[in-house]
Amino acid sequence: MSGFLKSSIGRKVAMALSAFFLMFFLIIHLAVNITSLFSPDLFNELSHFMGTNPLVQLALQPVLIFGVVFHFVMGFVLELKNRKAIGVKYAQNNGAANSTWMSRNMIISGVVVLAFILLHFIDFWIPELNVKYIHGDMSGLLPDGESYRYFEELQHKFVSPIRVGAYVIAFVLLGLHLAHGFTSAFQSMGATAGRKKTMQQIGKAYSVIIPLGFIIIALFHHFNH
Amino acid sequence: MNLTLKIWRQKDSNAKGQMVDYKVTDISEHMSFLEMMDVLNEQLVNTGEEPVAFDHDCREGICGMCSLYINGEAHGPDRGVTTCQLHMRMFKDGDTITIEPWRAAAFPVIKDLVVDRTSFERIQQAGGYISVNTSGNTQDANAIPISKHAADEAMDAATCIGCGACVATCKNSSAMLFVGAKVSQYALLPQGQVEATDRVMNMVKQMDLEGFGNCTNTGACEIECPKGISLENIARMNREFLKATIKG
């Protein structure tokens, strides 16, 4: 396996596999969060299930964290190797003549998304770990002991316009990252599907719908808390 | 037309190198880019200066020798042509044209606009061939049934002239379009199957050893390739590599 990851194609395949997993996770994440727009109760129920189910917490969550860390570490490894391969830079280079901004700047959109994930971890994930595994409160209830805390915490987080602004910018960059990454992952896996018109359209739709969904959720709770 | 040329001059592989400005006058729009370079060099020789070194051979777009990064694009602003096929009618009177060598760590500059592309040769030697017994009773290749579709696709891949525009264009200096084409031209044909596993593994290994970058699938190589080699060849190489890895 280490030999496979030492080859240029092996690394790209590994990037694509982790990307597929992360893209699948985004669909699940959005599906859960979108319920907060129309049913706080359903959002609370789903959040409690995801936050306390042993299979999700002990099996899927570690895989997800590994996937995120792997994708970023490998992204940086590839970037460093590519920079070394370039050597002297051109005095004049017209990249826009033959490729999209998104495809040439995956590292920029990727770093913004990474910064966002760190903020997101500080906002939601670390407090969750603190409540559940440090304080040992797995009830998911508010201090009144009557109702779930998830929806209220979500609304509270989106009060700050600065945080909402940061989320919106990060989601736009996520969209640009996905606009190239979705079909690129198929190509790296050797699948011709990524080059077909249908898959390109699905990729475009995915890269717009997923970030837009998260942006709508952030704005909705900002203006309706 | 009268032009200003900004050209990379570098005495040898160890020299630092810099962009130098030149003026050329009365250039016909019917000239090829290399003929314009010939005019410049005649001018330089007549004034006792060192002519600009650049690669060229057939001047018919077949040999893959000519290169040049012109105004920020490999083989210049035209599509589907090598620099020798690029005509001066693509430029306007009074234009300033920037001319640089291919840039990649694996393509070091030898002199001025000439780069060392022997890394491509070493990749080919690592597996870009089929072993055929030529003891006197060699089977006629045309006797082997091959579908029209596979033959056409293999021929498309085989039209790669190894000029290196893909590497020069790639933001990562990746050679995957070149290697993908060389792997594909055999992967599509029955003659290539016997050595398929070793071929892709050895060629990819050599490509990495030479210090080429990784593919980001920007598609720039396909656009700038003078022979229109498709990105599909990179996907095929990736499939061949995965197949070979699983087979071991």
C-alpha cells in the first residue's frame, strides 16, 4: 500500500477515493441540516441520533475524520511535489487560455475550506465532544431537561454576522472546489464518466446545490433567531 | 509587420539566463514562426551577435522537435499546431511577443530556448514498446483481428509526437498526457496485452523518477496538444495502473 501511495497515480486515486467519501458525507450532512428550516423537532431527533448512535460515533466518525485529514495532508503533499516539478516559472503564462480558475487553484479553495473546517470544529464538534465525552451528558437535553439542545445551539451559532459571513465565503469556495473536484475524481479513478456531459452536469448541479443549501441554512437562522 | 520579441537567452545549462528584447522588421504574415526566428537569427549573425538557439527539424508538425512557449502558451496562440506550423498572421503589426523555453524541472534548459527532453526517451525505454520475435517467421500484424474502433483509438494515441507541450502547459509539469498516450497505444491492441502490467508500472515509475508533477485534471494539456491527444488517455493509463496494481 505504501508503494502504491508513493506513485503519482496512486496518490491521485487515494485523493479521489477520499473525495468520494467526503462528497457523500456532504449530502448526508446537508440532508440532516436542511430539516432545521422546517422542523426543529425532526432536526433535533436526527441530530441526537447522529450524535449518540454508537455506529455513527465509533465507526463512521473516525472514518470521516481520517478522510478529512487524509484528503488535506495528501493535497499538501501533492502541491509540494508539483511545485518542485515546475522549476523556473514562466515570465508570461496564460493559464486562462486552456483551463478554468477552479482547476488551477484547488489548493487555494482547499485551504479556505480547511480553515472553515477548523472554525466549524471549534464551533460545533469540540463543544459536542466536551458535553458528551468530558461531562458525560449523552442526554442531548437543555438544562431545563425538557427539550433537545441541538436546534437552539444551531440558531445561537448563526447570530453573529461575522460568523455567517465567514461561512458563506467558505461555502462559495467549497462550491468552486467541488466544481472541478467532482468530475476530476472520476478521471483520477480512470473512469470515463467524468468526461461525459451527463456527469459534468451532475457535477455542476452538485457543486451549486450543496454549498447553496448550507448558505441558505446559515442565512435562514441568522435572520430567524 | 514589425515586432518586438522578448526572448529567453541563456548561455548554457549552468548560466542564469534572462529575457532580452529584439526588434524584427518586415516580417511577412505568411511566414511560419520559425521562419521569423530565422530572420532574427540572420539579423543577429550579421551584427556579430550570438543567434538564438531553438529546436527544429522537419518543420511539418511531425517530428516533435520544435517547442517554444509563446505569449504564455505552448506552441503559441493557435490550436492543433506545432510552432513550425504557427503562422505570423496570428499576430498583429507592432505586437510584443514573449518567447520562452518549455519550463519544467524534468526539462532543463540546455541553451536559450533548447531544453533537454531525454526524460521522455527514458520513459519510453522503460516500457513503451512490444517485444516481437523477429527470427524470420514473424506473423503479419495485419493478420491479427482488431476492431476498427480500437485501431482508431490506438492510432489517435500514437499520433503523440512527444514534443512536451503537455508538460510545458501543465501547471504541475505533469507528463501524464504523454505517458497516457504511450501506454494507450499498446493497451488498446492485442499485441500490447502480454507486457501490459510491466509496461504501465515501469513507465509510471520512470515518469515519477524523472521528477514530473501530478495530474490535477485541468485539461490544459489536451487543449494545447498539437495532436489533440485526449485526456481519455490519462484515464486509460489510470485504469491500466489500477489493474496492474491489483494483479501485482
